Amino acid sequence: MTLVVDEVYKSHGAFELGPIDLAVDEEVLSVLGPSGCGKTTLLSTIAGTVTPDAGTISLDGLDLTGRPPEKRGTVLVFQDGALFPHMTARENVAYAASSEGRVEELADALEIGDVLDQRADTLSGGERQRVALARSLAADPDALLLDEPLANLDAPIKRRLRDELRPLLASLDVPVVYVTHDQREATAIGDRLAVIADGELLQLDTPDEVFSHPATPFVASFTGSTNLFRGDVVEAGTGRALDWNGRRLDAAIGGATIGDTVRFCIRPEYVMLASDETRNSFNGAITRQVFEGDGYLLDVVPDGGDEAVRLALSPPAYERAGLDERDRVRIALPADAIHVIGEGGGRTHETPSLSE
Amino acid sequence: MATRSDTARSRTTLFGFDWLTVALVLGGVLCLYYLAPLVSLFLSVPPGEILARMTDSTVVDAATTSLLSASISATVATVFGLPLAYWLARSESRWTNAVLGVVVLPLVLPPTVGGIVLLTVFGPGAPIGKAAASAGVPLTRSLAGVVLAQTFVASPFVVVTAKAAFEGVDRTLEHASRSLGKGRWTTARNVTLPLAMPGIAAGVTLTFARAMGEFGATMMLSYYPRTMPVQIWVSFIELGLDNAYPIAILLLLISVAALAVLNTVAANPWQ
């Protein structure tokens, strides 16, 4: 079973989606993008609630484009669950279920046995999404579409449901499209990851690959690779190095040639505290530090420079270093963690600022 | 700060009275104006006499005609009005506003004019009226005529109220139902209708109450059989005010009952 999105294009006022090409096999595809990027519109064209201006949607070779939503075999899970409020949880799940046994089976799988006989509008957010998932699975979807199903949940419930969702969705053996604006959710749940901004598909790859080799500056910053700089290629071929504001950086520069100005990025987790001898290292001053609960973010401005390099430290690493705000440190940008990216993208995408 | 709060307070008073008190007094006068005549109606006739006259054949006949015709009118209005209301609520056609205008027209048209308009179609001289009469179903001076007049004047209530009720149903729920493999009709029956039901009930109640009280168009189209409002008019003209009281009280009680329905099973459209 393969879900194919072929050259799908939709315009709405000044907003344009696509043309987008996707092929989703029996796998989970996460679609990641900021709000308003068109990912929900994309999902609606697959589900049939929005008709694309051009392009086709097909499932298992069958053209779905002109079909009404109920005749597609695609089932959509909504952000707030969209449970029928005048029914109990059981009636919701049974709405499209083939048998009462299937309802019980799904109630077990999603741990909603206790709330089955409650009215849907009395359920908590987490329970609602569990019932909504059970209801959608009861309809035996040929393709499952999820539109930010965890977006409105409290952090602990969100994390727990996310961890449960991954094996559940993978076990369905149908194409699953999971739309989210949360990069952690996207990577935790998806076998592959599509990044969309301003209605344009910027990159489609495994989560690892998207994170380590972002195709555009937007993908880099949106997936957390917040250190984005420009440098000049000073050595190509075997040597390979960049000049960054007068500092020499050993780096893999891809296909660029000497004299080119390129953009490069490095994830904050890969920036290290270093000793004098380390390659690509230099001294700087901490200008800002933020404690984020699971780690520290430090902004370090190299001596003589004005662009801050952000580094992420685990609490033990931070404590070991005995750092304080305004301290001087030596940091290193490991050569194999530096990724040179193209300018990418036909349209311009606003890059999230470093302070976010 | 002190001076500011003083000025603020002075603005909420009128001649030294708090504004809310003033509002209550003014509103109270209006409420009294509504209630006093009603009370006076009950006081002007001894209860025993009213009860005795209730069994009068003219009263019983008028009540029967009114209840029967208003029930039929409300049913007809609902059968044809609900699909229209659903279409008005859900269609993205640019014609919805024009159609809504047509629906609201009988509401703003004086009922007597409505009656004249209907006579040009259903009157004994008009083709349809003539054909129906020769087929043995006269559309004037008959129960059918009463129903035609009442439906014309009262049906917009159910359309307009049900339209608002349908609009109040989250479209996402309909999308969800269809995404689960259910067609438009199953979705409307299982999701939209149950959720819109309180509003629909309010619309049906309003239509029924308006049909019960319909006078102007009914007078023009169907003087016989007499409905309660027509009987009140006849009694008042022929026998004087006193004779109009019992039916008036009966109609009043039915109106109160309709209000009670609006405040319990139906969604009160004014809340």
C-alpha cells in the first residue's frame, strides 16, 4: 500500500501550497513545519476535505483526488480529537467499528477501558486523544492521517502518548502521515521526516539525515541547528577549510570551490569545551546562559568576533566545567560536525532568531 | 488615584442613584406594562365563568381547529424547512444570502398582505385554487387554507432558528464522521441533527406558537373554519369584549406553555 501525493498544488489568497510530491509506503512519515506552513492543508487534500487546485492523490494506485472523504479509506485524527460530544467514548469508538469485539480490543490497546462509558465531553485531553485514536483505528484505515494529535496536551501526557504512539503506528502496516510543528515529536514518531515551510517541501529524509545534514538554512534552524554562519572556502580538495571571520576552520565543504562564500551550521550539542591543542578551537567569553531543565545553553562570543556560538551542555558537564556567566572559555567546533548547506529554496523563509 | 475613582463613580450615578438601579426602574416600568394587562385579563372574568365557557361549542371548535392546523403547519414547515436550514448553514454558494432574504420575507411582510398574496395563487379565482376546488380540496374557507396561511407566516421561524443551530455544530465533527467512512446523510442523521436538536426544537416551538396566533393571513384566506384568533375577533365584533375573553385566556396559556418548552427541552434562542 503506497500513498502518493503527486504535484499537489493549492492556493488560498496569497498562500500557496506546493506543488508537492510525496510517496508514503507502509511507514510513518512525519511532516514538520511551523504553523501556517500548509501542512494541515496538505493533510486535508489527502483526506478529501480540501480539493487541490492541481495534482493527484492516489492510494495503492487508485486515484482518490475527486472522491468524497468517506470513499477514500483515509482516516483523519484531529488536533482536539473531534469526538462526538453527545456520545459516550464507547459509542465514538463503535461509530465506524466492524464489531463490538473490535471496540474492546482497541479499548485495551489504548487503555481507555475505564472511561468507555463516559460521555465524550467529560474526558480529559489525553483520554480524548486515546479515544480518537481508537475510533480512527476501528474504521480500519487504508491510510492514517494525524493532524497535530498531541499539540494541546500537557507535557508529561504528551511525552507518554508519544512513546506509545511510535510502536502503535508502526504496527499498522498502512501509510501514516503525522503532521506536527514539534521537532521532537516528528523525529520520535517518524521513519522519515518531511520539512515544510511556506507551502514548500524543503527536505524529505530520515530524521537523522535531516538533523545532521539540513538541506536549507531554514531546515537547519527549525530543527535546532541554531549556529548558522557564513564562511569563505580557503582550501578545497584534500585540505578543505573555511575562513570564518579570520579564523581557520577545518570542515568538509562539499562541492564548493576556493573563493566561494558558503553557509555552514553546527548543532549546539556538538560544540565542545576544549583545551588549547584541540582543532578548530578558540577563546571566547560567555555572554549569556540559560538553564533549560535538562541542560544548559551557553552563548560564547569568540575574541575579536561578534557572532555568538551557542553550545548545549548537560548539567554534569556544566558542573564539571565550573562555569559562570561572563567567564572566559575555550570552545571547539569539531570538523566532522560542521555541515555546509546551500542557500536552498525557491521562496524565502524567515529564519527563527537565535534567541528563540 | 483617589480622584480618578471618584470621577469614575460619579459617572455611574444619575441624580445620586446608581445607574444599575435606574436601569432596573426603567426596565421595571416596561415589564409592568407587559404583565399588568395579562393579570387584568384574568381578573376581569370570574374563573368559574371562564371554565363554564370553555366547554362552549364555538370555543371547543376554534381550539380544535387551531391546535390541529398549527400542528400540521409546524410539521410541514419542519419537513421542508430543516433541509433548507441545513443547506443555508452549510452551502458555500453565493446564493445563500438571496435565499435567506426570501425566507425572511414573510416575517417582515404584514400578514394581511401575505393573505392577499396567497389569494392570488390559491384563491377560488386563481388557476391553482380553481383546480384544487374542483378536485374537492378547496384551498380557501377550509383547514387546508388555514394551514397554507399559517405555514406562510410561521415557517421562517423554524428555518432561521434551525439554520443558527446547524451553524453552531462544529464542522470538524462532520469532517471526522465522513473521514470515518460515513456519507453526508449518515453524518447529518448521527452527528449534525442530534447536536442541533435543542435549536431545532426551539424553531419548531416558535413556528407552532406563531401559527397558533396567526390572524391576518388566515382571515383573508380562510375565515372558516374559525381558528382561535379569528373566533376572538368574531366574538368581540358580534358579542362584545367579554365574549372574547375565554379564548384569549386559552391562547395566553398556550403561549406560556410554549415559553416553558423553550426554557426546558429546547435551546432558548434569546439566551
